[in-house]
Amino acid sequence: MSKKIGLFFGSFNPIHIGHLILANYITEHSDMDELWFVVSPQNPFKEKKSLLKDTNRLDMVQLAIQNYPKMRASNVEFSLPQPSYTIDTLAHLKEQYPQYSFALIMGEDNLKSLHKWKNAEKLMNDHQIIVYPRVSIGDEEKQHHFQHENISLIQAPVIEISATEIRNMIQQGKNVRPMLPPEVFEYLDGSSLYK
């Protein structure tokens, strides 16, 4: 039987408890068999200089999800041409795993700019897109973006934790323990990463 895989793309710089709460909610409240954290080497819309090494970010995701049997860490984009475009990654995954169907998981803020993505129409027509709520989006905007049959909003809890804020706090020597999975906190604590 075909597995349904939810793909949660991100730089995970670092992965934090907001990511885990959201991922767990989606695996427990949708028809996804698994959720894969796709660690992106370079987002076309983000500068690369603030990114930790790809392998460090992948290690942190693997540590964070080790007790979640429905979650996987994926380095699929590490070997693809950069910058990575979602449509190309999906084509590669379909080739590698023809027996699986893949859905995209994204925040409402990303949905707003989806029309600017490479081959956006094909992306929407060929894949289910599960959208989680963000505080920053108003109700009028929501209506406009949910008019495609493959796009659905999941009522996941809104967790406004920012990886940028975590990195800044680490640089300032502040305590970030409550914002990170314990294994990720241990990985970063005492290291020079983000300092």
C-alpha cells in the first residue's frame, strides 16, 4: 500500500519545539503516514551566511525526532543543484520513491508567496498542500489563498518561536533551553555554534 508522506521543508537553523509541536500535530491529525523534515541547504529567498553547516542542522533534526516514530530527517536536497526549488525536489523524490505520495506542509506566510515559486501551478495541481496557521495573516487574506482544491488549512496550534530569535539569544548568552528539544539544547550547549 502506498505511503503518504508529508514534507516539511526548512533550514531548521536550529530545529525548535515549535517545529516539533506542529509536526506531531500533523502526524496525529491528518492522513499522513510519515512526516519528513527536509533540511534545505539554501532557500532561494534567504541569505546563506547565517546558516549553520548542512550536516549540523541535519544532526540536530535527527536528535530532535529520535523518539517520534512517524518522523524522518531528509538530506535529499544536499545532493541536488542549488538553490533548491521545491518542484525539483518533489520530482527527484517521486523518481526515488514512486510508491509514495507526497504532500507539502507550509505556513500561511509561505502560501502567500506560493504564486512566486517555480512552477507554482504544477505544484498545486499535483500535490496536496497542508497549511498551518500563522498569527500574522488576516482573515481576508486567508479566504483568497484557500481557493485551490488541493490546499487545506489544518487547525494546528500557533507557536510563534523564531529560529532567528534563538540564534540571537545564544549569541547574547541567554538561556534558550525551554525553546529547544533537550537533545538539541545539549548539542548546542557548550559548543561555539551560533556564537
